[in-house]
Amino acid sequence: MNNINQNTLEIIINLIIFVIVFSMSLFFIFRLKNVTKGYKIFFVSYVLFWIPLKMLREYTSVVQNNIDSSIVWLPLMVYGLIGVFIRPFVDYLSLSLKNRKIILYGAVVAGIISFIPMTITQNTVTNTIQSIGVGVGASMIGTYELMFKEQYTRNRSFLTVSIMAFPPLLADFIGAPIQSIIKVSAISSANNNSYLFYLSIMWMLAIVVFIGVFVILYTVKEDRNLVGFLGNNNKIEKTKSQMTFFVILCLVGFLIAFIKFSNSGSIATLTIEHLAANQGISNQISSIQGYIASLFSLFQLLGTICLSWFLIKKNNKMLAFTVGIILWIVFELVISFNTNPYVYFGVSALNGFAYGILYNLVLAYVLTLSFDNKKLKNGKYELRKISPMGIYQSILAIGIASSSFFTSYLKQALKTDNNYMVVNLSILAFIVALEIMYFVVYVLDKKTISKNKFVIKDAVSSK
């Protein structure tokens, strides 16, 4: 009975957060200027597209833990690895076909097909198959970002990132109440098989939502002449310094993804449980541990808004990045020596805020880049069939996949306070290395890539 009451409260809180975020999204979207018509329906399709991904990604490990806890890492690793191959492939295919919408259609169909087995029976095989579908869907981030920039915002990269940052987070808060309702029913079930069946309802709903996305995408218009549109993007040529610049930039993205998936999500929940158990207050802390993911997402959104509306006014990528790094360092220092679960919960806001700044700043950075056109033997030039975004997203997927191995070790380290501190201090070292690497990128950018000062005031035009 207590569990049901607690989950009912969780539903109410998630609904309140959803209303707040939804209102902020409407306020932001309807105040946009200088954006090509049709972007609103595209925005809606992206929100709906993310709802199944957010719901299912979180519960993949929950389902596997009830099937076979010894291989929880398997579907999670598959989710990350599929993106390593899919992301550059879809980038190449969309540029070759001069059609990005057909790629999104393919991802939706792949998702529907992969989710069907999970609604019939729940085992390791079907869970891994659906994880592949979720991974394929998550790999469409770059495709959606590029299509939005090409069709609606053209050269305004920060405006693109600012708008596209809302759908995944909005989907998170739409899916949270749905998850809570299904979880209440699952917990009240009599046995493990019934529990898994109730959880499988999420995959049934995901199929319905994806069918809706398929229909909405049909109404989205795409000018195929704009696919691969370079505009005034900074060109990356095949020189040692410029290739070094791009490689290090990709490694920066790798570390951001690796650190994020190593200090949030299930690890954050387990950390709170560990700290509460040490203080003998496990029952008291259960009322807040379910909200840590929502807290992270909410402050990730606020970090994105801060980047788009305030930090960019300084017109300096290095300054904005350093602000995010400082927040991450403060977070890691606090949790390394903290023993209070309530303090950990509170400072998790810094974690989300920092990630919102760092992830979106680098993503917008990559959107301003393009590879120099390929020169043919007849003297003409041909558009390259791969973009910096395709390669960057693939490297991000490697970071996500590799973090699954690290988090497996971290879960064991949580059992020993000394090991837990060592792990967090190691992550702190990665964060410091991240700042150094980005400084190198910034210097190389100024010397070899950007002919003009990097203009990031475009998102301010949304006011």
C-alpha cells in the first residue's frame, strides 16, 4: 500500500514537472523568429519520436535484471554499440540519397519491428532485440539535428541546438508519468512473470507512438536540394593541423558522453541507495531517489537555456565550456567526500546543468563544420558523403558503450567507500583532461579553421 501511495505521489510530481517544462517549451518555440515555416510540426514529431526511446532505455536494465541479473550489461552494451555503426552509415546514406526523411522513416519502422517480440515474450533475446531498436532510434539525433538546420534554421547552429534540446527532455517528462502508472501495476502483480508482462505494456505503447510519428513525418516537407547544404560552414581540409583539430574535438565528445553515463542514471540511483544504507535511512530516502533522473533532466534543460540565452552573449566558446567544467568539478568534489544522500540528490542538479552546457556547446560546434568538397579528375567538386556530425555521433556512441563497462565496475566499487572515492576522483581527472583537450581544440580552431570569429549569437534572435 505504501509503495502504491509513493508511486501515486511520483505520478503527481512528474505531471507537475511536465506542465512546467511543456509551458517553457511553448514559450520558447512560439517566440522564435527567422525560422522557416513548418518547423513546429517537425518539432512535434521529434518529441513523439523520443518518448518511446526515453521510456524503454531506462527500463531495459530493469527488465534484464528480472530475467538474468548476471548479464544486465548485454542489452545496454548493444544499445551503445549499434550507434557506432548506424550513425555514420545513416549519414552516408542520407547524403547519397539526398533524403534525410526516408532515414527517419527507416528508424521508426525498425523500432516497431524490434519492439513487437517484447510484447509477446520477455527474455534476454527479445530484450536485446528491442535494445537494438532503441539504439537505432537514438542514433537519429544527428539526422534530426542536421535536417532541422538544413530545412529551417540554415546557418544558425546554436538556434538549432537550442530548439532540438527541448524534445528529448520534454519526452522524458511525458514518459515519466506513464512509467509510474505502469510501475504501480507491475509492483502489485503476484509474480515475476506478471511483473514483466506489465512492464511490456511500455513496448506496446511505444509501437503506437511510433506509428503516430510515421504519420506525422508524412506531413513534414523536405527540400531535397537543401540536404547537405553547407552554407558558410567552416570547412575542414585534409591538413595535419585541421585533422588533429577534428580528432581531438571528437575525443572531447567521447569524454562528455563517457562521464555523463558514468555519473548519472542508474549509477546515481545506486549511489543514493548506498549512502542511505550506510546511514540506516533507506526507507526515508526512497521517497526522493526516484526523482533524481528528473532532477538531472530538468537542470540539463536549464543548462541549455543558460547557454543559449546568457553564455553565448560573451561570444566565446572557451568561456562557456569552462563554466560547464567548473560545475562538473564542483559536483565531483562534493560527491567524492559526501556521505549524505540528501546532499548527493541536491548537487545532482549541478551535474545536469553542467552536462546541458557542455553537450550542447560541442554539438553546436560540430554543426558549424563540414568537410571540404571532394575534387574530381575533371576539375569539378562533389559533395562528400559523410559529415563531421556523422563521425562525431559515432564517437559519442563509443563513449556510451564503453561507459557500460565502467559502470559495471562502479557498481562493485559502491560496496567499498574507499574504492568509490577513487573512482570519483578518476572521473574528476577525466574532467580536467576534458578542459585541457578543449583548450587545444579552441586554439587550433582559431589558427586553422575559423576565418572569422565564431559567431554564436544566432540563438539570441529567438528572443
